[in-house]
Amino acid sequence: MSATIKDVAKLAEVSISTVSRVINDSKPVSPEVRRRVLNAIEELGYKPNEVARSLVTKKSNLIGLIVNDIGDSYVAQIVRGVEEVGRMYNYDIVLCSSYGSKDTEIKFAQVLRRKQVEGIIVVSEILNKEIIEQIKEYKIPYVYLNKYYDSIESPTVSIDNYEASCMMTEYLISLGHKNILYVTNEKDMDLTIEKDKIKAYRDTMELNKVESHIYAVSGHGIDDGYNIGEKVKELYNTKGITAVFCCQDEIAIGLINYFYDQNMRVPNDISISGYGDIKLASIYRPELTTIKEPYYDIGAVAIRRIIKELKGEGVEEQSINLPIQIMKRESCERIY
Amino acid sequence: MSATIKDVAKLAEVSISTVSRVINDSKPVSPEVRRRVLNAIEELGYKPNEVARSLVTKKSNLIGLIVNDIGDSYVAQIVRGVEEVGRMYNYDIVLCSSYGSKDTEIKFAQVLRRKQVEGIIVVSEILNKEIIEQIKEYKIPYVYLNKYYDSIESPTVSIDNYEASCMMTEYLISLGHKNILYVTNEKDMDLTIEKDKIKAYRDTMELNKVESHIYAVSGHGIDDGYNIGEKVKELYNTKGITAVFCCQDEIAIGLINYFYDQNMRVPNDISISGYGDIKLASIYRPELTTIKEPYYDIGAVAIRRIIKELKGEGVEEQSINLPIQIMKRESCERIY
DNA sequence: GTGAAAGCGCTAACAG
DNA sequence: CTGTTAGCGCTTTCAC
């Protein structure tokens, strides 16, 4: 079918090793011969077969990326980061979407391993110890990214969630709010980062001598935020809540949607903040005040770590924390 | 490092061919021997090396996917479709993001070819004849997807844009609107599908004996929609425009943002419709009335086509049209 | 039913 | 500088 190194060698009247040398610039070749080879390559439209190359060099130049769902904007941002820096080092990305299935995640790890990927990045939203153990067995570099759950003894990159939540609570208080509701997620609360975030909220409220109010929601989608609207409205009426700090942007947006439908205005009637800074946060009206989780950077740093390890360069500590940024936008307002 | 077929053969005391046979179920193997081999595989944790396998079978089980930007939600939906059905046929996806660069698109086509991908799907937003010619040379199945430009003599899958635009115009008219503004995109207007959509709009308006109003915007982002807000507001005041049919959802949302900031209510003051049904369309408030371009299905059908061709099953016509659906939501209202 | 051997396209010693 | 050769890990004739 397609031209091989042999065809080139024959046409250029040299040995295949010489062809290999000019392709890879691996050893000196005389100008004259090089020219002949280059011509032959040109003439035949020869393109090296990376599969054959991989087999001998044992370098697939592939990084496996197992994600929950590429349709989630934050996942897409991570993928962008991973791909873009991977590309700089000549790595291609094999993408697998698990849609939250534990078994699928594990299956993909196996698939990727057979494909000889040199590293694996997992972007998960569930608790899955098995996949970690699986990947550890492969003895290839990996990074485990999970927005919700604590990264179980794995290399990871994120932000300091305790610190971030302190900052947001502090900010809300600085705006004059005294009755601030924290909306958390009830699922596996003590295994998720929510435990840190709740503690941060509590500590900061206490420090400022104001009372804590916590309400737990069951999911973390926009719908879930919408659905707690009624309850929050009740709290607004009975407890005089003036600000809501939601543990996820989606919850915040759902909540705003609810208020929109109820003809209550945000931030005029109530301030709402999120956590994450998903793409929608800055598009939505009102624009959402939130904590930025730098997804693109998370992806970029994750693959950078893997590549470093692959190159045998020393890798730093297990988990890398990126700088925190609080995005002060429209949805939270000063209260007097 | 990792166990190979040889190790298994040795441990099971058979030849490597036998091992291969049991792995692939390619030829009968006596139960007794099969058991021994299976045991050995188990014991060594042996996993076939797909790279080696690919080299001999010339099947990489890889499909290349060149996209504009995975961060765009519609792209992500296409990718989901591609990946999910690819997976059913045991194909993995290698993802490349071009970010709108012609050269990058071409470079990726080459990279993918060298990786021996069996097919290529291009999701582009620019005009790039070269990449098509490039891929055609490779003689591998491909599908070209472009939301904006006519797919230049290539297999593609989309909806009938003329028909869809007729339906939307018709719908707006049926709501009682007489002064409907169509917002198009000025760039390469006669090479893009806009020419069909404009024609559809014009034809339908004419058929209903109402005057056409067309305004062209320069980009197709949310910002662009926002930026024409002033102009549209002017048209609203001077020409009595009561509905705006935007050629893209993003434009529509930008426009709604503008009106939000101007304290004009959609749809109370003005009805606005989009085109595409991006994810945001149903999340946004007010929910956006729009034409659904079934991105997931587009991706799914695209890869299905490639796989069919790979299997030598007859492939239907060049371009496949999917059913049209108009999503009647909040942003367009009856006028009296 | 099983094994020996050739070879996929390429890289990397090893000679010369 | 260049060619010869031995694999990389696997599938696939071809004999037995």
C-alpha cells in the first residue's frame, strides 16, 4: 500500500539504516546521500509508520485520558490543557469517556495499557480505588483528578479548597452579609472535599462571630440547584439569609434560575456565589461570583508532571496546589 | 518489563502460535492446552501488546478526530457521539485540537496518518480545501463536519439548513410576528451555509408577504451578539422589529445579554431565536427557542459511516441529512 | 491440533 | 559515514 522505508532505500540506492538516519537525524549522513534520500522520500510521499517505530522504541507517544464526560465544560477545559502541553512534547491523546461508571473506568485503563500509552490521566467524579491500584500496577506515570472526592493517595493537582472557601466566606462577610447559607453536597460528605470546605466556612463564620447555616443538596447539577430553590427561599424568609455560598457553580446557577422564575432578583434580593468558575459562570446573567478552579492549568500541570516523570526528571511532591483566585462578579452584592 | 506472548508460551509449554490462537480464538485449540495457556496468562498478568498486533494486522483500531476546539460545547457533543459509537466497534479516539489554524489542521492529518489511524473525522469551522485533498490522498475513510461552511465535496452529515430556516421563519410568523430581523454572518457569505439560510428566510418572508430585514454580524461568538445589541435596539425602535432570528445560538444569547443589561425583557419586549441548540440554550434564562442541530447524532452517524466503509459495507450518499427539530422555548412569544 | 518460520516497518548495535 | 543484522511482539501461512 503506502511506501515503506524499504521502498525509499531502494529508490535512493542506500540501505534502510541510512534512510532511518536521515529521518531521525540520529547519525551523520553525507550531504549527497541525504539529498538522495530526501528526494526519494518526497517522490514516494513516504511517511514513517509510527506503529512500527513504537514497537521497537517502546515509545507510543500516547497519553491516555479517561474522563467522566467530555460534555462537561470543566472537563473540556482540562482536556484542552492536557492536549495543548502534550502536543508541545509530541504526545497524542487517546480519549475515553466513562460516564461515571466504575467498571468502564477500569476497562479503559486496561485498554489504554494494551495500547501502550506512556501515561494516564484520570478525570473522575466518583470514588474508585480499584482504578488507582490497577494503574499503579502498570508502573506508568499517572495523575488522578477529582473535583469532588479526595484523591486517594495519588498524584494530583488542584487548589487548596480549605483556603479557597475561607476566602469566599470572608469576602461575603466583607460585603456586609451576616446570614450566609452554605449549600453543600450530602453525598459521602466525609470522603469528599466538602468536609474541608464546610470546615473552612464554619471556621471563618465563627472567627467573625456569626452563625453558620448549612444545607445539603443531593446532586451537583443545575437541576439540583433549582430544586432546592424553594427551601432556600424559605430560609430567606424565615432566617433572613442574604447570601448563599454554593459548593458548585451548577448549584448556584440552578438556584438563580429558580429565583428568576420566582421573580426574585439576584443580587438585589439575594447574593449567590458558586465554586469552580465553569465556563457558564461568566456568560450567565447575572455573572456569577465564584472561586476559580483553573481547569485548563490543572490539565496542563497534570500532563507536565507525567512528561517530567517520563523524562526521568525529578517530580515534586504528590499533589500540586495551584493559586486561588476569587472571581468577583455580579451575583454578589454589598448589603447595608 | 511486561510479560510477552513468549513468556506465556514458555510457561504453558506450548508454542507462541498456540498462545496467539487462544487469545484470538482464531483456530481450534484442544481444551487441555487452552486451559494451560489461560492459566499462564492469568499467572503472568499477560496483556497483548496492541502496537505489535497493529503492525502485523495493519489495524490500529484508532480513529483520528481533528476538532476546532473541544471547549466549544457543540464540539464536545459531536465528540461524545463519535466516541460512544466508536467504542461499540472497538475503536479508540485520538483527539487533536486545531484552534482554527489551517496549518495545524493539516499537520494533524499527517500526524494521524503516521499513527496509522483507520479513519479521520474533521470538525472544522474554517475553509480548508487542502486538508481534504490531503486526507483524500491517504485513501482512508473520512467525514468532514463544518457548522459554517459548505462541505466541499466531502462526505458529511448535517441537517437541511434551508428547510430548517424555513421552519423557523414560518414559526415566528405563526406567532404573529411581521417585522422579523434575520441576523446573519457577513464572513464569506456565499461560501457558507448562510446563503441557504438567508434564502430560506427571504423565501418564507416573501411567501407570507412580509418584508425582509437582514443584518450582518462579523463573528459568531456571544460577544459579537452583544455588540450588535445597540444596532438591533435601534432597529427595534425605528422599524418596529418584534423578533430576531439569529443565525447562531451564541449571537442570540449575546443579544439577550445586551437586552438584559439594558433592562429590556426577552421575550416580553422582543422575541429572539437562535440556531444550533447548543447546551447553553436550554440552561439559559430565558430558555432559547432554536433549531436543533443534533450534534451528538452528527458525531455518531459520522463515525458509523466510517466504520461501515472500513468494513466494506456499502456507504450511502455523500452527505447524510438528519431530521430537523425546532425547539420551542421561552425566548419567543406570541405577539398580538 | 500444534509448531516452526517468515515477516509487519522500523531502530539500533555492530562491523567495516 | 554506510551497510548488515538482529530483533520489537505479534499473526499467519505452511507443514506435520
